Amino acid sequence: GQTGLQENVAGLLCYVLGWLTGIIFLIIDKRPSVKFHAAQSIVVFGGIQILQIILSVFTSGWLFGGFGFWNLWWITSLLWFVLGLLTFILWILLMIKAYQGERFRVPVAANIADGLAGK
């Protein structure tokens, strides 16, 4: 099955909505390059979302759980900013590289993506 899209456009679209479009394209497009981008999108942005959830739990605990770590608020704020900025930069980079027809490999995530894509 293919989407009827050019391979580079399908690769770019794998990243547009993060892991969600990754799942969609992993299911509907069987071209190896598209499957790789879809799987890498799932691994990278799914992993980032898990990090965000963990950071949210810690932030909530520090601020509202009575841990008394009000002084750590600025650290979690900085972590949120850095994570958000790096995520945005990576998101743009992955879409550009996919559109250019490149298989840009995110360290660690790409190896997991290879397995998920069925390599």
C-alpha cells in the first residue's frame, strides 16, 4: 500500500504531528524509506512525550505535593524550555531532511526505528 504521495512528501508528513502521523504512515505506506521515517517519528516523539509526562509529574510533585522544593521550580522551567527548544529544532530538521530524501538518523532512536520498520 502506498499513499499516492511522492516518497519525500510522505517522509516529511511522518513527522508533522509527531508520533501520531508516524503511526498512520507506518500502517498505510509500505515503502521502506517512509516506514523508516514513520518509525523514527514514533520513537523520537513518543520518547519525548514520555519525558514530558515524567517532567510534569516531577513538576507537579515539587510545586503541589508538599515536597518543599519551591527552589527547584526554576530548574524545571529551564528543563521545559530546553526540551521544547530542542524538540522544535529536531522536528524541523527531521522534516527538512525527509523532504530532501535523506534518512537522517537520530542516534539510538534510529536503531529502534529500524526494528519497528521491519528491517
